[in-house]
Amino acid sequence: MPPPRPNPTAAWTNTRALAALLASVLLVAAWPRTAGAQVHRCNAPDGTSIFTDRACASLGATASLPDAGTHGARHASRMRCMGSVQDLMFEMSMAFDAGDPNRLASVYHWAGMSSGSAYATIERLDRMVSRPLVDIVAMMPTPPEPPPTQQPMPRRPAADAASTGRSPEPAEEDQSYVETLARRYADSPEPEPAVHHAAAVAAPGRPTPPPTTLPPAPVVPVTAARPVGIKVVQTLTDGVTPTSTVFGLTRHFGCWWIRN
């Protein structure tokens, strides 16, 4: 059986709906607004739906009050500020489950984007929602490298031979001087060996220096990592070939949005 051909009428209708949504987003982005602004669902003259926080009449459209059981009502109820990344990921998953590019575009950050880039992004989102969804994953930042371990401080070299445990090699001396000393002290009595006490190691009146210790390691405060992006894992239309798309994250007016 040959594969089904795409419906050009449905594609054109979908593109017109996306264009209308983009126009409303670009118009609204030019005006300051608060995170809690009320979103209105308006009907454009061509029959498409426009979601905006402005009055419908200012866009040449009429207010729409859909039935509570329609898909449009469910969509309008979720046109709100995404206060957390988890809410944003849930809204994206609902857009993919419904195959609705308009819903995915409603959480995209369009501010500062040119018309050419905006239309290219709309076509990209349209292609994405037509592919099977596998998973939506929050991307965490790469953890920083652990601080280097402190090495023990090197010992100070010994000042005399006693600290090294071995006697130094004798220096070359003049032979005549040695013979003179030998004759001078030949008849001297043998000196008594000195008695060393543990208490006599340190000079009286001077405190014993403490042993060498390492300075304490610096305390690094632990903060919760915040996601830096969202990865959408999908398969191509064949349902086998894997593909993925990575969106950046931005916070604007207290709401979370995806971006390039």
C-alpha cells in the first residue's frame, strides 16, 4: 500500500494558525506585562483563534467563550505562566500528545526575534509535534570539578646531624692542627657523659612549638543545581530512528520559557 499523501489543505490551515499566533505573540511582547496577566481567547476574522492578554477588539478580533468540554477551552485554561520548569515540561508534553504546534509555541520565548527567525522556528515546532515523543528531560549543568586535595606540608630540613640520623662526612683538616690538639689534650681526664632529660629539650621559659598541621579545607556551600535546558527525545516518522532537540531555558516576568 503506498504511503498516504499529506493533505495540503490541512497544512495550509495549520500554517495560518501558527502565523496568527506568532503575530499575537509579537504584538504582546512589545508591551510590558505582568506574570499574572489574564489571557483572552479571541476569534480572528479568518476564523483562527488568537490567545492574548490584550482586548480582542484591539487586534480586530472578537471575544470567544468556548464550551467547557471543547479542546479550545482546555487549551485556553493552560495558557498561563509556567512558574517552574516542571510545569513547563508538563505543558510541552501535553502539546506533543495533542500534536498541537500552537500549544508548543505558546511556551516559546519570542521576544527580540526577527520575523524571519520566528517563521523558521514555527516551521520547526510544526515538524517536531508531528513526530512521536519518547521523553522530555531537564538538562542539568555539568558539576564542577572537585577542589584539589591538599598535600602535606614538607618538613623543614634538619639543622644538625642528629635530626637526620647519620653523621656528616668529616671535612678535610690540616694535619698539623690535628696533631697539636692531640698533644694538648693527651693528658686531660675523660669528660663525664652528659645526661639528657626529656624536660631539658626545650629551653626554660620558651613554649614547645606545636606539631605541624594542615590548614582546614575551605567550606564550599552546596546549592541546588538549576536546569539549564530541556531535551526533547523523539523518533522520526518511521518510529525507529532516534532524534533529539535541545531547547534553552529563560525566565522572563517570573515565568519559564523555552528558547533556541
